[in-house]
Amino acid sequence: MRRRTVLTTAILAAVATPGIARAADPGPSVSKQGTTRLDTQALYFVSYDGLVNNNSFQKNGLLTYKGYQYAAWYTSTRNAVVARRVLGGATWSTVTLSHTLKSDDSHNVISMGVSKTDGRLHLNMDSHSDGFFYVKSVAGLLDNPATMSWTSSVFGAVQTTLDGLALTSQFTYPQFVATPEGRLQLSYRAGISGNGRNALAEYDGSAWTALGEWTSSSGTYTSSHGSSTARNMYLHGIDYDVNGRLHAFFTWREQNAAVMCNSGGITNHDTGYVHSTDRGRTWRNDAGTVVATTGTSDTVAVGDAGLVVDSLNPDHSLMNQESQTTDSAGLPHAIISYVPGRFGQCTTNYVGDRTANGRAFHLRKNSSGTWQKTEIPVALNSSQRTKLVLDRYDNAYAIFPYGRIAAASKSSGYTDWALLYDGSDLNAFGEVVIDETRVKADNVLSFMYQEKSSGTTPSPLHVVDFALPA
């Protein structure tokens, strides 16, 4: 379907408002506005079935703030670059940073964050269970973008600490999130795959502070096949809702392959959920019981009660680090994906089985406090991740690998999932990087994708924009 076509679904529902008759909120729709090119020759290599410029767990590789959009990536010369444009603009202005990617590892992404207290842009980059690289802009750069120069001079020196704060020698998965008060928090993993802990640091506009670790890698998990005594928690995200509550969906990955039915699978199991009502200082399970205190020995552990909201054993190639968001009422939503039991009870090839039979599911907590899960009737055709956003009417959009977009309406109870855009005109490699902030800023779904290539041949990197219901 190589054409600029508006594909929409319109779902009308009665709204009972005493004395007033009005149309119901619109259902989901997408209208492709256009595509802009960030780089004609972006760095390209495939590792861990992904690209370093388009790993969907980046938070944020693309973001919007005060009328400008920002993007970060690596060029064919391995230089880290950051660019900006006026929202809706056709051209991007690029700044090359004084850092080059150290290894061909798709984990070594660039993530950006905004400290609203002082208007700085922060970047954390190039780490996988080792040291990170950090740089921040001058104060006020993002508050006054039209009057501030956009050159390398507005960025400080690249550091291997957070302004002198050393975190861990085994650092991975930086995710920036702004608190309701405007402080900036950095979520990361200390340790390695199968034996790691999640932790937080916080910037208050003047200095960084380590809040500490809040998850545990110890304890015993036993499946029907065997046991494991080490693991790590993989986050689907970390997000504040409209009420200031911090939400985190997750999966566990076990270190010991004995928990699986076949060594060709993956040890991920269960979808869990925790939240914090005090900016990440303590963590509560779904029922509201405190299960951890950040920076102490009391951390979220695999044996804690009330964590699992969707149970699944390690035999179905469950994806880690998929996607989450919250709706206008502060209720949590997530995308999870795995190979359903109707295709067999034992995956033997993680990539092959997910590509052939993997399916994505929309998991959410409804207003009555019950968890609901709906299968999205779109085949993954990929081993990779799907992203989730909600529009201003709380309609849900799942952005699949290759840039395909499916959606469901709130009015249906998210039961009418359908494919709205098939992505065939993008020639996208696979996963895409969503601008989570732009949907709220101007009602546009915007994502970054890189064109398919082969070997290490560089390829174009783009941002595509879709208008959502007005």
C-alpha cells in the first residue's frame, strides 16, 4: 500500500449528559502528514536483532518540548548527533557532539531528557553493562529555543559521570523521566542481563543525587522445569500519570536456562506491575501495599506478593521492555507480546517462533480496578517490540515493527483493534522510536525509523508524523 492514504475508523457512542445532546468522542484515526529526513547515511549494523538508532526501549530518542522537537542518533562516522526542528518544520538543524560510538552493540543507544527546572537538555549514551557517557546543555536552552544558538558551544563536555556522581561500572538502559515538579530522574540497570538491579538518580536543577537501587536480583524462582536464583527486572517503561503517580510494568529474566522447556527460548516470565506515590522513594504492588524502599535492602523481589498482573511461564518467548503509558484518568496500560499457547506450549527458537507466531496484547487496568487483556489481531511477523500511545480521547494506538499502526477505541472497551496503516511505504527496518511527548503537545503521532539496509551499509533515518483525531 504505497500511497498517502488516510485510513480511519469512526466509532460513535451515545453519551448520556442530562439536558445536553452531543456527539461522542471520535474513535481512533491516523492521517499521514509527511516525513522528514534526519540523515541520509545513518550508522547501520544489526546486533541483538536491533539497530542502535532505533531500539524502542530508548526514552527518549525523540522528544518534544515548548514547540520544538529533538532527535539523537549516530552518523555513519559513528559520531553522536542531536538535532532540533520547529514542530511541523521540514528541516532539522544538527549539532555533532564530541563522542563516537565505541562498539557495534545496539544496546548503546542515546536517550534524552529535559530538566524543566532549568531548561537543560540531557543525553546519556553508549553503554551496555559498562560505563556511560553523559552531556548536558546550558541552562535555558530548551526554554528559549528561538533565541538560543544551536551549536556545539551550547553543550558541555562529555562526561563519564553525572557531573561527578559515579553510579555503577555496569550501566545499561538509561531512561529519563520528568517529575511533576520539574526535576529530572534517570532510571537505569546496574549489573548484567539475568543478574541486575534497577536504580534511580535525580537532578534538581543544581546537582545529581543517587536515590539508589529499588529491585532485587536475588531469590529463587521455580518453573515446572527447574529453578533459578538470579535475575533482572526489565522495565516496559517508567512514567508519571496526570495525578503524579509513577508507574512501571516489567518482566523478569532468569539467569538459569534450566527454567525453560528448551534452550532455544528465552527465560522471560510474567508481567508485573508496581507504582510509587512518592516520586520513586517507595514502591507498591497493585493492591497498594509497600513492597520496597529505594536505596535500602528492602527492594522489589521475585517472591514478593501481588506483583504479577499477567502470569506466563518462560516457555512462550515473552518480550522484555515492550511499552506502557497511562490514560487521562491515570490508569496504566501496556503492550506485551509472546507466542500464545494455541501455537504450542514450548518455543524452541526465540526469534523464529516469535516471527512466525508471536502476538501482541493490550493489558490495562480498568476503572473498577480489574486487569483486562485483549489480543491485537495483527501478526507480529517479527521478533521485535511494539509501542503504545493514547490520544487525547484515550483511544489506543499500537505501533508495530515496520511502522504498522493498529488502534482501538476507548468507547468499545478496546475490543475493536484494527490495522489503520500498514507501513509498506516506509521500508522500515523494524522497531521504531516514539515521541511520547508530542502526542500531548500537538496531537501528532511522531516516530523515528531507519530504512532497511544490509551488512554495515549506512541508510537513511527519518521521522514520520501522523495527525490524530482533533
